[in-house]
Amino acid sequence: MPSLGELIAPRRMGSDFRWLLASTWTSNVGDGVALAAAPLLIASMTSSPILVAAGAILQFLPWLVFGLHAGAIADRFDRRRLVMMANAARAIVLLALCVFLFTGTANIWIVLATAFLYGTAEVFVDTAGSTLLPMIVRPADLGIGNARLQAGYLVANQFAGPPIGAFLFAAGTAWPFLLEVVCVALAVVLISRMARTPVPPRPEHAPVHTDIAEGLRWLWRNPPVRMLVLIILVFNVTWAAPWGVLVLYATEHLHMGAIGYGALTTASAAGGLLATASFGWLERHVSFATLMRVVLSLEVLMHLSFALTTVGWVALVIMFGFGAYAFVWGTISTTVRQRLVPHELQGRVSSVNMVGVFGGMVIGQALGGVIAEIWGLTAPWWFAFVGAAVTLVLVWKPISQIVSAKPVEDADQPVKEP
């Protein structure tokens, strides 16, 4: 019978994968701690809704500002070392915040500046980190590799980290962030054990904007990957519209209270863990095209169900299902993209995808707030249902073309230098 380590990280995937997995999981523990501690810290310093919201906005604003540049830089340098440097920068920023907190000199502006600087470094960590897996495992193992990385996010970031962060914050405002420093620093040490990743060949002295343009051109001329990015963008707009007012929907429409609202997030993570355990079986027995269609169909039904329900326990069941199929979608879409994109363009295409993700969230949350203000708390769910249903009809056939496209190693046309 295989050991637990063999089940989590099969030996065939190599020691580099195990170091990457350990580093990512450790970093996710720290991020999960901050997921609870950071909002608590901001709320302890101000009662202004605008400043509280600014703390969340400044976490993903760097993606819109630096995302494309991060992708170009990831395709120019040793990606493993770039992850190490960006994580080290995160640790330094957090350590400075701890000093301010321990000395009693921290204020809301220092905390917001920390959020922006931390988020900026995170853009480079996530962009470069997303390119490492295709460099160290076979294309056939990308699915299980992404599933294991996603599992670490669910367990460490969603389950383990937030309760630890809340508990440590009650003991002292600086303690959760000090633990995060330790986790991020340890992640640097763990990923340093990987073999050095090769630097993709680039023309000497080529400006960064030239690399960005090359990545955008390749994406535009590759219909399967372009369609995949567009699907993610549109479905993030429809998803984020009701999610932006989920706390009000849960507390005022479903009357679940603060604890019930927190339980919705927990139910989602629990569903994701179920999908983690079953993904290997799904990958072996069901085609990616079928899984993608099923998942997107469930997304449509989820929006409709939330629009109609008035019962809290039903919402918990729906959220459990959402967590399960969202994990499957995230793993499949990432795996398909990694298989289709040349190694030298992984950073740039990944960054465009992430800019689409966060751009869709910004647009969706803005629309959801306006829609809820005018037509009520269930209106964003109806908007999401109609928008997702129309999008599903339009992409139903192209999904087959996405999944059946040639993997990068079989592509017969090399990427042209600008």
C-alpha cells in the first residue's frame, strides 16, 4: 500500500515537485493567517467603510497595475529565483509592519501601504510560481500536480490559516503577521532546494513592453487559449457581481448572521476538499471537455438557486457544491492552459489570465453593488444567472476545440521573436 507521501506527491513527479509543493503549502498557511488578521487589524484602526474596503482593493489592485509586467519579467529570468526574491520582499514588508505594531507606531496609512506593497510582491510570486510546474513535471502529470497545489490552498489558506490568524490577533495584533513572516521565509528556503530553472532565451536589451506585446500577440493568434481566457474573464464578472454583496445577502436576506456567513466560506472550502480527493478519478474517467461543460452548467444553476432560496441550510448545500466544482474548474483550466502555452511564454500568458481574473472581479463587484442598490439583494444573482447562461451557450462548442488543441510539445510552429 503506498505511503501518504507517495499519494500526495508521487515519486515519479520528482523531488523538485515535492519542494515546490512544500513551499507553496507553507506560504499558503501564512496567507491564510493574514486572510483573517489583516481585515481585523484594519477594522481595529478605522470604522470607515471606504478605508476598510480599500484594504481589500489594495490586495488585488497590483494585478491590474503590474500583472503584465510581472509576466514579462517571469519569462526573462530564473523563475525559481524570482519567486524567492519576491517572497523575501514580502517577508521584509511584513517584518516592517511587525516593528510598527510592536512599537505602537502603526496607523491605518501604514497598514494600507503594507497591503499594497505586499500585494505587489505577491503578483510576482504567483506569476512566476505558476510557470514552475510545467517545467518540472510531464504534461500527463499537470492535472494531478495542479490538484495537489490547489489542495494546499484549500487546507492551508481557507481552513487552517484563518482560525490561527484570528486567535493570534486576539493575543496581540503583531503575532499573526510575525507568524506569516516565518511561513514566507520558510517558503523561500524550501523552494531554494529546487534545481535552478533555465532562463528562456530572449533578445538582448529588448524592452519589457516588447515582451508584453509578443505575449499578447501570441494569445490573440491562439484561439483555444484566447477563448479560455475570455471564458474566465466573463465568468468572473458574473461570479463577482453577487459575491461582492454576499455578506449582506447572507445576513439580511437569509438572516444567517455573522456566524452563518462565515459558515458559507467554510462550506465552500469543504466542497473543494471533496473535489481534491476525487480529482484523480475524474481525470481518468471523464474527459476534460465534459467536465468543463458540467462545471459551467453547475455555475449557472448555482446562481439560479441562490436567487430563489430563502433558507440558510440550502445556501450552505449550494456553497458546498460550488466549492467542489470551482476546484475542478480551476485545476482543469490551469492544466489545459499550461499544456498549450510554450514554456517561454508561460509567464506572460499566465499574467494576462490573472489580469482577466482580477479585472473581472473588479467589474463584477462594481456591477453587483449598483444592481443590489437599485433592485435588491437577489438581483445580482439573477444578473449572474442570465449572464452565465448566455455565456455557456456561446462557449459550449468552443470548449471541445480548447481541449482538443495540440499540446505545446506537439506544436509545429515555433514562437517568433519580435
